[in-house]
Amino acid sequence: MEYGANLVASIAQDLAGEPREREVLQALEDRNLHPEFMSGKSNILTSGHADHGTEAVFHYLAPLQFPDQDKDMRALSEWTPQSDPGFKARSILAFDLDDTLTKESELTASALEALRKSRAAGLKNVLVTGRPASWADALLRLLPFEAAVAENGSVVFWKDPHKEGNIERLYWENGTYVSHPPTRATQEVLAQLGAEVLKKFPKFLLATDQAFRLYDIAFDFAEALRPALSFQEAQMLADYCESKGFSAKVSNIHVNVWKGSFTKIEGLRCLVEKIWKGDLKRHVVYTGDSPNDGPLFGEVEVSVGVANVQEFTKAGVRFTPPCYVTQASFGDGAAELIAHRLRLGGIGS
């Protein structure tokens, strides 16, 4: 992956000279990136970018690379109240959408029924997705979710328990969340980037839901596009956007690109800690299916991958894997996680 080389070279260029560790780690944080997305030192030495600056950057980042990539994902059955003293406190179940709750773009019946049972038992179901804010609003009204974090963390919607049918909304702005949506200027910047990217990468399409997005632009490589493009091709597009100063994440179907420091982690933290007064690490179980779930897999104390996540780990894609993996894939895997949680314990502190 040339991505790691480009990233290290970019940090070295921005900082100049031979930067100190604190400066390097701050630069990584400023780019909304986690160490698990870095690639090997050999890429830097063969990329033509090697100099004292990049060597210094890599010196600080190398020990942090992929700290959990080689750990084994344990079977979900190994997650029990005996193995996890905090089991009963994990009362917020957060789910990715595509290929985690769905299969072939449809919500599975098993996932829907499980979400209903979860809510009836007093657990809080949260949708965490790169899909548009408009999707989050509709799904929150139609499905048994208490809240939704959409567009990769830029919007946070939740049901007001004191006002039936009322949905509260927060939107990202300059490092915090506010009550009003973004200005048209955000869309104009993204539209300019989109035209440039599609000219340089003509095989890609804009996502079919792009018209409904507020904060990001999504490039389709495996949803409506046929034949689908490879994960590696998608990563090349993401690398290009990052070289232009944007943030980018590759999901199983889209490359999502945005301007700003928001992430799914920040959106979920805002919901759990500021609105619900909980603790992201202790109270949330996060379930996903792909490399773009890696940051959240690593952020919470208990994370779960539906079985199809193994397609990426077996292919050698580098990301922080979940703690546990289900036997079933797609929405059936999410249903398996909910059934396991309900079978082994109620809600407690």
C-alpha cells in the first residue's frame, strides 16, 4: 500500500526538518487517522520520499503500527459475564448499517426482529453509518433505534424520550456540534472536488444517495457500479483525496470524503457521553463488517464483527479487527450478537 508512504511524506513535508514525537502524533490526530492505517517502512524507503524528515516521522509512528492486527478474533460465545466483568453495563448496542444489518442492500428480517427484542429489553440501539443524514432521520422514525450517527459522525440524531415522535439533531461545525445544518459553502467545496476526482478516476460513480448528503461526497465502487472495482482501487481514490487535504474512508461500497475533523467516534461520543451521560468505552458494544469500522472496533472495550468481516482480514487488509466475531454473516450476525447479549444478562452497572 502506497498510502502509508504518502501519509508519512505528507506529515514530514508539513512539519519540515526533523519533527519531534509530539508534533508527529498531533499531525496524525489532525488528519483524523489512527495508527492502524499506517503501512510498512519498506514502502517509504522505496517510494522516493525517504529523507531525514520522513525517517523521523516513521521513527515515532512505527511502534504504533497495527497493534491489534495479528490478534485473533475470538468467537462471540467467549464473551460472557465471567470473561467480562462489565458485561451488564454494556447496554448500548451500536451497529454499522451496510452488510452489518443488511444483506444485498436489504435489512434482514432477523436483524429487525432482534432490534425489536433489544429495545423491548431496555437496551439502546444506535445506528452508526456513512449514509446520508436524511437516511438517518427516516430510519430512526421507522426502525427500533434510539439514535443515529450519520455521514461518518457529522450528524447526531436521537429520539427525545419526553416528546413522542420528536427527533433532536446536532450538526458538526468547527470542532463542535451545533443545532443548525451546514452552509451551502460546504456543498460547493465538495462539488468542486467531485468533478476533479471523477475526471481523474473515471471508473467511479457518485453514490446514488449523494443528493441527500450534507457533509460528505461518496464515490461508488461496489454498490450500483458494475462490475465493481477493487478495494485497492478505492484506496487509491481515498489517498488522492487525502493528498488534497480532505479526510477519506473506504467502506465496503463507497469512498466517503469530507472536509473537517469529525469521525464516527466523535459522533458516537457526543451521543453517549454528552447527551446520554454515559461512557463510550464501557457502555457501548460496536458491531461492524469492514475496515472502515476499525477505529470504532479499537475505541470501545467490546467490539463485534459479523462473520463477513473475515473477508477483509483473510485478504490481508490492514485495520484494527473486532474483539469477537459471529458465526453468521450480515444481518443474521447482528441478530446473533443481540440474542447472545440478551440470553446472558440484563442491564446493570
